[in-house]
Amino acid sequence: MKKVISAFLLISVLALSLTACSSNEKMKNPSTKEVADAVKNSTEFTELVELNDSNIDRRYYGISLEDIEEYTVYVCSSGAMVDEIGIFKMKEQDDVEDMLEVVKERKQELYDAFVDYVPEEIGKVNEAVINSKGKYVYFIISENRSKAKKAAESCF
């Protein structure tokens, strides 16, 4: 009888530990376009245009397209505003930190370019959203950063 009770307790403990370790909450796997469009539609942005492979390296120096599974980047078309949305999905988790550095360099480049050109935009640059979630890296410069950030985070 002791063996039966011991076996039952052992099985119960194992079952509970397996249940406690599993998570029903998996990260979603949205396209970068879905995330960027959710951000774009969450608040007002100024005249955004989408970048592509032929012109992204002019804005994001040091970017390695070989490490990126997909991306969507919107920038202000007039060049007079700093509004920008950059959503990057890396091929490997190990590449996320490198992409975060590229994004931080982009932020600094925008600061340097606008500090004397359009100083009113510097507040937005200083408050830029730079974050990662899983293999995703996102960079958002917006007048309403909290709405834009919330829209991005809701996609994951």
C-alpha cells in the first residue's frame, strides 16, 4: 500500500511540475509590415514613405541584410521631420543586440542632423522607442510615443 501511495504522489508531483513549466502564452509571430502598420495607424505621422533594399543602407549604416529575416521601415518623405518607424525581424536571436546598436546609431544620426536644422524635432528623437521582443527590434519616433509603443507591443 505504501508503494502505491508513494507512486501516486510521485506521479502527481511530476504532473504538477510539468504543468507549471509549460506556458500557454506564446509570442505571436506577426509580419514586420503588420507591426509597422499598427504603429502607423495608432497615431499621426508626417508623410511616411517605405524604404526598401535599395535605399535602407543610406539610412541605417552598418545594417546587415543577411542577418534580417524581414523588415519594414517608414521614414518622413520631406526630410523636415524625424518621424520614423523601423521594425526588424532578425534571423537569429544572437543578431538582436547588433541590430539594437544599429538602431541606436540611427537615433544619434538623426539627433546630429536635426539639432541645428530643425531643433523642434529633437524632443521626439530623445524620446524615441528602441526595444526588442524575441527576434524583433523596433524603433519608433513619433509625437505620441506612448500610443505608438503600445501599438507595437500589442502585436506581440
